[in-house]
Amino acid sequence: MKETFKMKQTIAMNEEYTYGLLTEDAASIPLTGVKVTGDIFGRSARVKLQQTFTNRESKPVEAVYKFPLPEGAAICSFEARIDSRLITGAIEEREKAFEHYDEALAQGDGAYLLDEERPNIFTLSVGNLNPGASVLIEIEYVTLLEMEGPKVRFYLPTTISPRYIPADQPEEDGMPEDAKLHPPYADEVPYGLTLLLNVHNPGHLKRIESPTHPVSVSMNDKPYQVSFSSEEVKMDRDFILYLESKDTSLMRAYRHITNGETFIQLDLLILKEKLKKDAEDVTELQDTPAEIVFLIDCSGSMQGDSIQEAKKALGIFLKGLSPGTYFNIWRFGSTHESLFQRSVKYSDDNLNKALSYLDRMQADLGGTEIFAPLEAIYSQVMPVEGDLPKDIILLTDGEIGNEEQVLDLARRHPPVRVFPVGIGAGPNEFFIRSLARNSRGACEFIFPGERIEPKVLLLFPKIREQTLTDFEIRWGGQYVEQAPAMPFFFFDRPQTVFARVKAKNRSNNEITVRGNIEGVAKEWTVRVENVESETVPIPTLWARERIRDLEENRDLLDRNGSQQRMRKTKHRNEMIVNLSKTYEVLSRSTSFVAVEDREEEDKTKGELVLRKIPVMVTAGWHGIRSRGVLSMAYKASGPFLSESVMFGISDEDATASFPGISFGIGRTMYERSEKPRRDPKTDIVLSILALQKADGGLELSPEVASLLNLEIKEIRSLAKEIEVKKETDTFLLLSTAILIRILETRYAAARSIWEGVVRKSRRWLADAIAHSKPTLHGKDLETWIEEFLRDTS
């Protein structure tokens, strides 16, 4: 039976836990500007976020502003500047902080409160802001930057996309989830964002670029300075900055000693190619038989380029699967369905069925509901005796508010890994990364202007290969608190682990890393460098990672490395609060609170007016265009379905239901706000990969031959001249050999995209050559191809 869905719009300021329809007069919005400054040191960053509030009204106000930060940020400082006064915030247990804040309001003093609603959503309350008064709120955080190959990725979210919240989502402390997560929304706001980043030690950098914003890079002095090309930008999309290095350090460790405690940061990067070259006993990392399930978001917001690129990427992905793999395709929106009743064995026939299903697939399933299809996939039983490892590839641009429900589902099925790909200008970074982290998978993000296919294909090698097992780090201490407690690794992807160590000997300058690869024991020794400068905030980052282990209910390790059960919830919360207060790092269980003691004549008197600060709707989010402020609280009577509200209704119906809001009904409302940038080289690589056959081999087509400046007739003619010892398809043999060699020589820079996908064809080619011993014009096939491509290039 089809369920019904509702979207609720709230316009009353005095309605509890709802959002106010603010006036279009900028004076009613006390936030006047947001400024971000920061320092980047290699893979770490220290960032200051400044928010200026000014009350231009005749009454005192309480301003409430919801804003995002990176989910891995360790917020370590909270200050309020009023004229020449500096009020420093302190961390308190959440309820106590609320009490201090309320008491200060009641006494007419200034009060400032910072709460964490999610690891990437925060609420700032500025209380008793008198008429004509201004306050500058400064929030400082440190973070470890992600790496994508040789690129360090600085990420700054700027907006909170509306999120799906199931109707049965329980309230916490009497407050609905939508009130916690959703600010009022607007198409324009009277404040913008300015940026200034200092990039230290830039000598190792090859390139600095942003796929999301035009930036200016000043290289006259060191450090380099990065700012927006315009003085101020709109806060309607996340900011990404890539810092590409000339070289990549594989393994390194830093030690910082403070207040009698020793902290270590260990960076690990195991390169697959280097491992194969350095170890004679590990010659080829083998694929393991597995079940792979593709779960594709087919909600309305995926229409246009998003669904087309997703289909193309998955088609290439499917063609790269190995014989013996079981697979299935699911698609979801407000409902879900699968191609096969349960996963089937990979074959020519099943591949063709899958490709036909992809070809017919449309983004026509309404809204976004991730929990139900995931639960169905987890519960399915394999159609063969014995269990195979199961991996799920999830493509979604959906925003959800029931993250913990989905993450708990993933934790209850530990053998199943999820590889989520987040799509859009303001993805839910916390959900995407946490889903990967809690299922021991990996994730990718695709922002407007970036293509989907290359990012999806980066996941291919990770679902195919065995990685380190029996992993162990010997820190050289008597007692170690490691965070994360149970790290996991993928080849070619950096991983950082922190530890607080009670060392036997602080002069110990080596860490030993051990693990097994394909049953072969491996060991690495990492030199430890002492760091005295606070620019590498190791204690703070350790504390944040340790708190996250506790918040996400992941098992801890004792001093002997054995697993122990998670402490009871109450005790665990006490541990979080203690860590948060000791190391001054914000958590879900604590808040920053600052109180400004005022003289009697300066105290706030009279009625206090609540002003909820609107944020801009994320660029391209469902194509919604608004006039003034959208005051929406999204919650469903059944599973939430924001898109489906707009399906099958006219502009007139929508306007009648939501006066003052233009929804932009129609196909274009779902297309991404920016067309992905086309790269001819990437197009050619993807076209080559699309030629792969189920059992291996790359069969050259006339279209791809034209792209590569090859004559298909000439290749067919040359194939007939190949001499073989045993019968084989000489055209397929020649096509495969030529195309693989072209990928290796002309498109080596895109190796991370194509290498894992064509491994099946590499093996097919090696077997075919060993079987048939082909020669052409008296030369072995590989030598002939080398000369042929050199002559035709």
C-alpha cells in the first residue's frame, strides 16, 4: 500500500520548536558577516570562524544561528568580543551549560552558547544582545585534512541542506529532530563569507585549486595566501581547496609532549605498486570472491546529469567485475526495488540484463529513504553454500536526519562494508564518512562541476582487494590509548592513528607496524620526530578521535590489544565529558558557554525577541527558488519525502499550498546547478573502459578507434595477419593489447581511474598470449604494438 507524505511549513514565531518567518528587512537579521581565517600545515589545519552580530532593532534580541563545520573538526576555543572586552567560553556538561546560559539571560547579562547537534551541525545562541550592540563570536577548531592521491583537501561547509527525518524519529529532551537540524531557509541573506588561508611550507606544492569557488593565490611571500577572487561569496555551497604535492610521504610519525603526557601521530600510506616491487613474496594482490550490491538513489533530485553519469559509471564498474562474483542492483527513493530477487553469479547473460536495467533506469522514485533498502540488502541470504564477503556501493545525494538509525544498522552487520558516494553542493559529510567508517568501507564526494564516473571508479580497487589483516601498532609504551581503537586500511589511501602513551623510555624513536597481506607477514619501522610547536595539535586531535570512538560505540582496545566491550552508556558519557573538559574539545555531551557579567546599567531589560538566522538554500537543492525566507520544518507522517510533494502537482497547486514560495516545478528543477566540466581525456578513458567484455578483453569499436586516431579497418586487417600456436580471437587479442598499452602510455595520469577496472582484461590478455604465443610480422605481439603505437602517435 502506497504511503502518504506531508511537508509542513511553519510561519509563526511564537510556535514552540518551529521556525519563524523573518521579515525581508536586513535589520531583523542580526548576523552581518562570516569570516574564516586559517593556517594549513601539511595535512593539519587550524581555523578561526568569526561571526559578527549587530542588533539594529529597538528591542533586545536573542540570535540563534545553525551552521555547519567539518565532521572531523575538533572545536577547541570559543570567545565573545564585545568592544574591548574578551569573554572566553568554558566547556561544561550540556545540561549545566544550558543552565548557566538561562541564568545569565534571566539576570540580564550577556550569554553565549555553542552546542553540537551533529558532528557537522552546530547551534550558536547569542543572548541579550541590546539595541545597537555588536558582538564578535570567534570559534577555533583544528582538523586533519583528507588526502585524495597526492592532493590534500581543505573542506569548509557553508550551508545545511534540508534533511529527511522519519516520522517515527524519537524526540530528545522534548525537541523534534527537525528543530535541531533545520534553520530557516532563504534564497538570499544579508551576510556573506570572506576567507583568508595561510599555506605554510609551500615549497613542496605543485598546484593549488578549488573546484567550487574562484580563488586568488598570493605567492609573493611565505606562507602563500589563498582568498576568494571576490571580496565576499554567497554561503550556498561548500568550499573545497586542493593542495597538490610534488611528492607524498609514505610513513611518518610525530611526538608531542605536554603537561607530562606523550602523544603520537602516526601517518600511514601503503602504496600497492611499491609493495609489489619491494616484496618478492607478494607479487600479485589477489581478488577474493565476493557479493557486490549496487544501491542507487533514484529520487527526483538525481534527474539530469547525475543519474546519467551514475549509470555510465556503474556500467563500467559492472564490466570490470571478476567471474565468480555475485551481484545485484537496487534502486531507491520513497520505495525500493532490485533487478534480481537476490544476487546472481556474474555471467554474460546476467551482465547484459544488468546493462539493460541500467539503460532503462530513471530518477523517478520520489523522495529519499535509505534505511529500508539497506535493511533489505543486509537481510538477504546468499544463493550459494557458505558466506561470501558482501560490499555495498551506495550512490546518493540524499540528506537524512536519522543518521544514527542507519549507522546502528551498519554496526549490527560488521562483515558488510558500505562504500558511499555523496553527491551535491552540500552533502551530509558526517553521514557519508560515518557510514564508511562504521562499516570499514571508503567514501568519495562529488561536488557540482565534478564528474561522477571517475570518483565512483576510484572505489573499484578497494572492493576487489584484500588489505591488511592482523594489524598491530607497537608504540613503544607501557600503556597506550589508541584512537581510532580499531583502524583499517586500504592501499594507496592515507590513514592517521593517534595515541596517548605512557612510555617506558621517551627517547624511543621508532614505531613498529605489523600486518598480513595475502597471508604474508609484513612489518614496517617508522621513525618518530619530536614536535614542540603547537601548530601540530596532536593532543587535541587525539582527544577528538578518542571521543568519536566513544560516541560511535566502537569497541576499545585495552593495553594488551585485546577487545573489550563498550562501557555502559552512562559511564561512556562520563568518559566523553571528562575528555571534552580536560582537553577542551567540544562533544555531543558538552557545550561551550560564555557569560558576560554586566554592570546594572548595561543589563538587558524588557522583552527579549527571538531571531532565528536564516541560511541560504544549498545551490541546486531540488531547484527550489524562494522569495524572502522559507520557513520549513520537514517531517513526514510516514517516511519523509520532500521531492514527492512536488511530483504530479502544478505550479498553481504548489503556490497555493506554500504561498510566497516558488518551487520551479518541472524537469529542470532537479538538474544540478552546474554542468560537470568535461575533460576530453577522461571521456576517452571512460569510452575505453566501456568496451570491456564479461570474460575479459577490450573489443575496439569504430567510435573509440576514431577518438584514438586509429583505423578500425586497419586493425581488423592486421588481426588476420597474426600467427598463433592455438586458435584464439585475434581481433579481440590485438584490440586488448593495443588499448591497454594506450592506457599505460597516453593516460598514465588517470591510472587511479582505470587500473583496477582493466585488471580483468590484463589477466585475460596474459592468459591469451601464454596460450596462443602470437606473433605479427615476425615479432612478438607486445614488441610489434610498441613500435606500431610509436609510429602512429
